[in-house]
Amino acid sequence: MIPFTQYVRGLAGDDDLVRLDGPFEIPVDALAAEALRASGPALRFQRSTGIDLVSGVFSGPDQTQHREARPWSRLSLGLGLDPEAPLVDLLETIGDLGPAGENPEPTYTGQAASGTDIDGQDLQFPQGETETWPTVTLGVASISTADGTHWAPVHGSVVSGDTLRVRVPDALSSLVADGATMTIALGVPPAAITTAYLLAVTEQTATPIQSCGVTGTVPLVPTNGGLVPSATEVVIETTVADRQPDFRSDRREGWEYVVASGPLSLAVESVRATENPVIPISPVGCPLADDSQLTGLVTAATLYHRVNNYWGISPVEWVMLPAEAELGICFVASDILYGGFEWQLANILFSFSSLFDTVVIVDEDVPPQDFGRVLADVWLKSHPARDWTFSESDAPAATRPHYRQNNETGSRLYVNAAWDPRWKETYIAPRVTFENSFPSSVRDMARVLWDDSDIASGVRTENESSH
């Protein structure tokens, strides 16, 4: 288990985080959004109050540009993997955090989170230009029932020092009544926030975390609202005051496009923080925002696990819902077992998720880290007349694309960008590469000339400055 502050220090040690000293003339959420848009590093906003904010720690660079880092590199680090770990390793690690985890050993240790008593408004969350109140993002809601502790992602607003208005999945709010206790945990270990998102997007919010693999990874401590990670930066203990408050924000975090959610008004009983808390924020609704990246990765992990267990074999190499497409397209690399298999695979993915209305299938040997290759295969291997297949126009509207509103029906699309398994190998042209196009003597001479050229020096300089 990696505590959140240690994770942030790890990003700084990898030169993937920049510290900014306040006061800030430009709003913090605007700076965070611009850094994400430009595929910049994560940001730490250091403030005189001693309560720092960080943005971009769960996000990553735009894949449509050639960069060494991957959109999942930061979360890989937070879950104990190498930042350069393959996407498949991350998807499997995420899957092990949820109910699919094998017989986790609970690690309930220590006492309730200790720290300094503060007022909710002392946290000074950012407030967008169109927002009525400061916004809380990337939080984990915890409640306790007879079955155990239940987690879910939460986002909302600080209405006053003693009142929060938040949105949580309906599956979680259905477990609480007026006057029930709920804990909001901020700055939790990456494994904990990932688990909360995973339980939400798989609609298993009612599953107690005692049956999830996260309990064998993250030490937990009790609060009035259930168990939370012992390494939590801010713990807000509340009671449910109103189950139908006026929630004055049209913004939704990524997970809210997957499951139904509703508002709650919470009366704050206590706010406890570490000595110098660090709290993650996400510029909700902005390109490549942290909440979108988390939603895309946990949804991909869920689909990867469900599809590969559907037939009793594992034909799918990887699944990806890129934030660049706002999670509206699902890319999947798979072994095409027989003619027509790609059609079955696309329909299964549509049945498992309502986020997207487009599925693109590529060959299993296409690497997910080379997104340019993924997109190129769409044009090289698929013909719009026979490989782009639209459904009838009565398919349910996907929740993430913007071009269909009010739940209107429309068509779904799957693109078959994989070679036909019925073709003979001689029908498939070999991929032209530097290695297989020239003899070794020519390749060696080309490398020597390239290393000595002014162009190579310029490329190296540009790459160094971009990092």
C-alpha cells in the first residue's frame, strides 16, 4: 500500500510533478485544466494555509501525441507497479482490488485517523467560475451496515463549515437513511480511490469492502461511517440531513456517466486532517481530467475481466477507453478466433457497458502504448463499406457521447480493424519496418549517420525540453 503523500513524492522524484507556490492569481482549477490540456506534469499547489492541493496525479498525457509516458503511468506507480508497466498488468492489478480478489486477508490496524480538528471551509477547495460553492472531487464515501463497510466515489460542494452537498451512486444512498452516518475520506491511497471507482462502475457498490482484494493491500481504521484507509489526509465525519437537496452543479465526474447517482445533504460532525494535508482535485468536465482517466481505466479493467471469462478462454489482449475520446469509444485488441467473432465481441462489450456507442477491434499484436498504430489500423485494415457496421437506429443512447441527448435512440457502430482469420498468410502483406526493409550493413551505417547528424541533435534537445 502506498500512502497518498508518498505517491505524490514519488511523482516528484520522477520529475512528473511541478510545485507551484501561492498565492495564485489564476484560479487553481483553471491552472489544473490547462496543465492537463497541454499534457503537462501533475501540479502541486502549495499554499500558506499548509493545506496543499494536487491535480493530474491520476491522469496522463494525450495519446494522440508521441510521448514516452503513458496515460496509465502515474496510476501504475500508485498501485505499486513500474510506471512503464504494460497496460495489461495495470488492468489485472485493478481487477484484483475488487470482489475478484482472491481471499484477501483483512489489514484492519491502528486507531481512528488522528490529526488536527479544522473547519470544512479551512480546506479552501477551488471554486469554478460557474460554481456556486467550492467543489470537492476525488473523494471516497464510506458507510457501515450490518454487512460491512461500503465505499463509493463522491463529489460535491462545501456549502458552509457544517454542510456538504454531495452526489453518490444510488446503490450507496439506498443503504442509508436520514440521520445515518457517512464518512468522506480525501487523499486516500491510490488503491483505495481505484477500488471505490471499480465498485461503482461495476454496479457493486453494495458489495462490502471486506470481500474485496483491497483489504489485503490497504490498512484500514474505523470511523463513525465505517472503515477508511489509515493513511488518509482528511477525514470528514457527517450525518445524512436531507436525501433530496438542491444540487447546484451540472458537472458530473466520470463515474456518474456509468451508474445512476443522486444528491445528499450532509451535516458535518467533525473534520480531521494530518499536520500538512495534501488533497487531490480534478477539474471535472475538462479534457483528460483525473476522474475521466480513473473511470476509463477501471471500466477497461472490468470489461477485460468479464470478456475474458465469458467463453472460458482469454482471447482479448487489452481493452482501452481513452480519455481523448471522452470514454465514448472502446478499443479492444483480440485474437479473432473465427469469422464473425469480432461481431460477437462488439455486441458483448455493448451489453456490458452503456458508456460508449463505438467499438473498434484491432489485432492482438497491436500495442496499446502505440495509439498511433491503433488508429492507423482503422484506416489500413478496415473498409467503411464492409468493415464499419452500424446497428439499427433503435439502440439505447450511450451516456458519454454528446451528440445524442434526452436518451434518444440511435445506431451503434463497430469497426473491424483486424485481419480476417479466414485469410491465408500469403494474403497479408508484412508490416514494413526499418529492420526488415534493409540489410544489416545499411541499417548500421544509417544509425551512425543519424547519430552524427544535426537533425538528431535537434530532436534530442526538443525531447529533453518537453520533459
